[in-house]
Amino acid sequence: MSRLAGKMPKLSTAPGARPSSFPSMRPSRTTSTPLQFRRLESTQRFSPPPSSTSSSTTTKKPSSGPSFKGQLTQSITKRIQRERDDLKRLSHMRPQNSLGRMMGMTFVLFTVGAISYWCGLKYPKEADPASTLPLAATKPPKHNLNPAHLEAAWSDFVAIVGKENVSTADDVISQHATSEWSTHRAADDQKPFCVVYPATTEEVSELMKVCHYRRIPVVGYSGGTSLEGHYTPTRSGICIDFSRMNKVLSLHKDDLDVVVQPGVGWEDLNEMLAEQNLFFPPDPGPGAQIGGMIGTGCSGTNAYRYGTMREWVLSLTVVMADGTVIKTRQRPRKSSAGYDLTRLFIGSEGTLGLVTEATLKVTVKPASESVAVASFGSIREAANCVAKVVGEGVPVAAVEILDDDQMRFINQAGATSRSWKEAPTIFFKFTGTPSGVKEQVAIVQKITKGSGGKSFDFAKDEQERVELWSARKEALWSTMAVKKPGDRVWTGDVAVPMSRLPDIIDQTKQDLGRSGLKSSIVGHVGDGNFHIILLYSDAERKLAEECVHRMVKRAVEMEGTVTGEHGVGLVKRDYLPHELGESTVDAMRKIKTAFDPLCLLNCDKVVRVEKPARGEVSEW
């Protein structure tokens, strides 16, 4: 009450009277005019009593309003109720304010993003001025392999080629990840999510547009006979199998060219061309298809006379990484119009684009053909004989060498109808006019005898020709036939200048003998190219790697190449800087990023696109 009393106004008194003391809060019977209380909102205020005009002591009844305690309780109750109403009102307003703020923030971000995007288009980033791309300057590729994302892509693929042409079957996936003759051992996660089978260039283009938009890696597959891990999907993604694109689109007999799809097998093509007295000279291993042959820049037994795949491709239709379709040339035999993109794609192993059509040169079948087989006392004597035949310019069609181990494997496997002398052997093929063939045989027989040849047999008819040549074609399969359960096969190749061929074959033969591994040597030695075939167990894998490493190093030191026809793939890519130089490989990497900036096409093949892990690359 002291706080209230302090705010009370002074009471007036009658003239001449003493000021009275502060009256009691209770109405007094003796007071002329009782105090009047008035409640204003939550604050208690008191009105001064009216002036007394009489000193009479008339008795007044107390006010009939609520007591002070009641007024106080009522005030507190109203205040609490009002606060509750305010809180309730605010609780309804808060979600509306949050939604408004969220919408406002979204609008601001969208506006800022749109302005930034517009500025980026109007003021593009300055192009990288460097002519090469060193490995240290690369950034790891960013792909989207989220399972839900891949499932959505699967629906896109089905819409393009049909559900029956998209496979996720385990056996199909495994087939398109690696093979038993691949030198690269695929990891468990190096397999495609699905395999897609397009039928036209347009379908391949649509598939690549989907993969480009969704950032899904792609590996092309055509035949699957490659040896250096070419089609192993190191980044998962999808595999595009060209087996449905297996048509010969047109034959221009007068122009000696043919237009084919990538899934056409070279053997099937030659069967068709034979009806027109034509043939396609490159002859790699059985089962190879045109797309894969272009990808690796392959050759075969006819390379000495007719050259490699590069000499027999006129033009290509290619689907680029973003789905764009280009054609590298028209059909003339010669052209100087612009960059030679045709040969840029040959040997690129599907890292720059997917070949969907190829215009190939063909030639007239020779009027006569024959085969001769000569055996020698040592592999060096056989190699020296080859060098002499080439040095004298004898126009033989093919010169193939098989060492004594390889001849033994052929006998053990029973791959041919005859038994062979288990000694280093050279197979010669002669083509031309009948008189020309006879002349070639006579010259080679003489050179063979002067080079230490132990025997010389030549085919007297077509049946003998096929029988003699069949041994060369069965080399790889014969070696695989004699391997022990659990063994793996490694086939590697190098090429050197012809003058160094005897040295490298002899040194490699001795090295293989010291390793203790079951092995053999075969090769298209007419152009300085030869192969080793190793059989090894998992425990012997490191030993096999070391043998191949020494052979490759030996070839480079002799100014040769790390691969004559197999291609680079995953196994040979780290040897390229030693053969070509770092800056040359950096230039190749720059071409890769120019054609495929998202690194979607056969990532990691030919050149590395990101730095290797420590210890991943063998010391030179």
C-alpha cells in the first residue's frame, strides 16, 4: 500500500482546519465524502474526493463495486488471456511468414543464378592457351553412377532401342567386362551396368545424347578379341555392343570400295567379296570385327605386302561424345581436304568417338597363291633369313615366324591335320601371277638354304596351301589348349626396325627360357613385328609382367614401338611416354579432352586422364 500511497494526490481541507491524516482504505463513516476507486485497464488509479462543502457528518453507504482484491485478480486473468491470444495469433502467422521468406529467398537465388548464367554466356571463360595437357594438370572425371540415376537411364535406353536390346543379365555383363585371353585382369567393380545393342547410327547418336546429359561412361564393343584390356569398363557405365550393326551397306565394285557397319566380321566380309573376285587384305585373329580392327589399328599376316588397317580405310562415320554425327571424308582414294580425321580415329580405341560406318578399300584377288614352310636350327637363324628376304625386295605376301615351342604346342593340341617339325619355322605366302609365284618361291628357297634352313616345303595345290597356312592361324588357340587348369594367357607384341629383329627375338627367347614360364614366340616378322604368348598361374603373374616389361623396354631402346598391332589399352599406356616422350602424350591427352571433355568414351585407355596411385606404375 505504500507504493499506492506515494502516488495518491494530496487531499484538500476545509479552510482553517488542520490537514487530516491519510484516510483508511476502507470507507469511513465519518468522512464527508468517501474515496472513489476507478480501475483503468491493469493500473489502479485513485480519484481525489470531491471538495467538501459542508462539515456535516452525513453517513454514506460503501460502494457496491468489486473489492480491490477482486479487481486485481480480474486484471491478471485478463492479461494472461490476452497474452495467450497473442501467442496463438503469432503461431498462426509464423508459418505464413516462413513460407513467404522461403519464396522470397528462392526468387532471389533464381534471379542471381539466371543473371550469373547470362553473364557466363556473354563473357565466357578464356580458353586454356596451352597446346598440351600434362598429367599433373588433369582433374578426375566426374560421372553420375547413382543407382537410381542409372535406372532412369535404362528407361531412356529402352525407349531408343527396345527392351529386348538392353541387357543386364550376369553372363552378358561378364562377357563385356573382360575375356580369358585379355592381359588385363579386370577388378570386380570393372563391369558395365547394362549392355545396349543399337542397330543404326541414329540410335547410337541418341544413346550418346542420353549418356552425355546424364554423365554416364560408355565403352564400345565390337568382336571382343582385343588383348590389352581395351573394352574393360574401368568406370562402369554402359557398354554399346555393335553386333546388331553387322550389315554390308553397299559395294562399289568399279571403285574397289565397300561400306560396312562396325559389327561386320572380316572373315564374313571376305566370303562375300570372294563372289566378286575381291578381298579385304588385313587379316587379324579369327573373330575380329571391323569396328575393333579400326579401334586398334590392327594388321595381320598380310601386312608385309598390303600394309595395316590404316591403309585400307577411306572414310568413317563417327558418333561423338555428345551425340553429334560426323563423316570424316568422301570416297575418293586421295584427298587433301583439311585434317585427316579418318586416321585420327583409327587406333584411338574408341576414346574419341564411336565408329558406326566405315568405307573400306578392297582389291582384286591375286591370280595365284602359294605357301612355303622352312625350318631352322635356331630362332636367330630364322630371323636372319627374314631380314635377307626383305632386304632383297622379294615381293612375298606374308612372312610369319613360329618358334620351336609354338610348333610343339600345335602338335600337342592336334590343331592341324599333320604333325610338324618342332623347330623354329618360317611360313611364307606368295601371291601374284602363276609365273611370278614360282619365281618368288625359287628365290626364297635359295635364301633359306643359305641362311641355315633345315627344310623347305611348298604347297603343290590348294589343299596343301590351306593345310600349311592353318598352323599359323592356330598359334594362340593351340597355346591356350595346352595350358593347365587355372592358368592364364598373356599375349604381348612389339615391333622394331628390321635390322634389329634378329637381336630382339634372340634376346627375348633367352629371357623367356630363364623365366621358367611356358611360352612361345610368333610374329609378322616381315615388318619387324612379333608376339610372345605366356602361360602363367596367379602366383606367377608378377613373373609374367616382368618378362613383358623387359621385352617392351628392349624394343624401345632399339628405337621400336611398344605395340605393333595389338594397341595400347590399359596395359601399354604407361610405356608411351618412354617411346614418344611426355610432351607427345600430353598432346594426345589434349586431343582427348577436346573431343570428349567429360571423359565419357572408354575412359583410361591409351592415355591416363588422372594421376596414378602411388606404386601403380612400374619403374622403367
